[in-house]
Amino acid sequence: MSQVPADAAARRAVTPVICYPNDTLPAPDLARYRATREAAAKVSEVVVAPREAACFRVDAGQFFRITSVEGPQVGDLNLWNAHDLSERFYSGKTRALHGTHVTTGERLWSSFPHLRPMATIIADTLGWYGIDEFGGSVHDVIGTRCDPYTGNLLSGVQYHHCCHSNLTRAVADELGLSLAKVEPHVHDVLNVFMCTGFTRDTGQYFMKASPVRPGDHLEFFAEIDLLGALSACPGGDCSAEHTSDSAACFPLLVEVFAPAEGALGDWQSPPRNGYDRSHGR
């Protein structure tokens, strides 16, 4: 145990500073997105079976909705540029820009060197939850995804329906590639509907029963052409464990909606980040 310095209280009392003030981020045109969504027509849907994953595709300018349809269920979401798997959802930078949990008006950002919005949240029926007395909130970008490697490390188990494995199989099937080729592209997730936070005393990542109920949904506007993969987590509502064959699990529904021709006016996909890398080499 290190010795407590005489000025420990003063050091702890230093006022924190936000690392990335986000008031200069380009603001999404939510009014336009929502008006366009009202007249959009459903073009496809995918039902994600419990303890499995499925892929879906969304064109730039379309919308996709993830819905709890039968019971409380959380989902692990990966997104890629549909034409370039090297551009994928960057949960760490999304967390740095928006905070540990995301909701309406916030965006999912892509990896370097692209760093641009991939999708914008336009509706969240769990937006009322806020931050609870434990520091928990919904739709986190702090958890990585349940995976077989950590399960083996902590418990010595060989479990193959964790979200990492589910996502890997789904993308391999979608792209006609081997599991070995696909696995490196599976990345840290948006934990849709999951209620999580950090403990005050030890700083450990915690989960608690999700407040999601059938009919609750999270809806996005696709800023670029997307390939998505969603796993219906084997933890169900994650009230007790997130890798389990005994937890009550339910399907999730992904629906894609296309706007009417010309409804978005002069909207265009955001360009890749404008940083000139040649100056930093």
C-alpha cells in the first residue's frame, strides 16, 4: 500500500476537465431525418434468433430499427462500411466524443483514418432511463462483447454462442469467407438495450437487468452504406450473466426502411476525415 501524501485531499479535489468538448461536432439534421423517416417504406427485415447473430445491409440515407419483440433481450452490434471492412465502428472514439452510453442525436463513429459518422440515432424508446443511482445507463460503448477467450481465461469453459463467436459466424456466412479471415474484423460493439456502468468503489464494469420490454426500439439513420451484424446475447437481459445456456433469451428484430425518392433533398454522405496524414509522417 502506498503512503498517503499530506496533500492527498487537495490532489483529489482538482476539478475535472472534459477531454473532448463536443459542442463543435457537426450536428445531425434530426428534423430532416425524422421527417424523411415518416414516409419511408420498409424494404427488409431480419429476425436474430436467441444466442445467434445475423447480418443486414443498409444503404446510405436509409434507416434501420432494432426492436425487442418477445421479451427483454440485449444485442451486440457491429457495423462496417459495406464496401470496405477496414472502416468499422469505433466504440472507443464514440465513447470519447459522446460518453459511455449513447442515445437520440448521437452518432456511431468510424475507425481511423476515416473517423466520420456511420449512423445517427434518431429514436430511442429507452431514452427516459437516464443514469440511475448506481451509475447505470442503457446502450453502452464500454463493454467489448462476450467472447470465448475471456470465458476460457476466467472459467476454463469452451462456449461457442457468445457474441464474438456469433458475430464471426454470421459475417463469415454473409461474405462467404472463412472464420479465420473474418474474426479479425469483429470489433468492440454497441451494446444495444444493455444496462451497464462502473462500480464506484472498484471501477469495475457492471451490468444489471435491462429495462427493455417488447416494442422498445433503437432507430438509426445510415450515414454511409453499411454492413451490420447483430448478436442476440446469450445473457438475455443480462441480469445475472452474459454467457449462458440457462438465461431466458429472446429474438431481436432488425428492420430497414427506405425513404421516398428525393425526400432527403441535397443530403450527402459525410466525407472521410479531412486530416492530412502526410504532414504527420
